[in-house]
Amino acid sequence: MTEANRSALEEAVRSGKEISWTWSKPLSLKQGGPATPSIEVRYLDTKARAIPDLQITIM
């Protein structure tokens, strides 16, 4: 998620839709991104607001 698409994520959480993420190494490299992803997971409350003390980074 980026700030540009935050509202789409918040709306999906509020409406109860399933949310999934994908990562493509070729697409990441094409866009100038890393060869190895780093994923930061943040927990959201029922109003789709991040809970500051609940997060994990997967590398």
C-alpha cells in the first residue's frame, strides 16, 4: 500500500472484502525496485486505521 492507494485499502477493509498482495520480481526490477522484497505488515482496527504498536517486517 502507498498513500496514493490508501483509500482503496481502507474501503476494502471496511466492506469486508478479501485483500491479497502479490509481488513479481521481474516487474519490480523493471520498475527499478529491489530484487528481494521487504514486506511491512500493519494491523488495522475496524475503521481501517493502523494500530501503531502492531506491525511486522518480513524480509
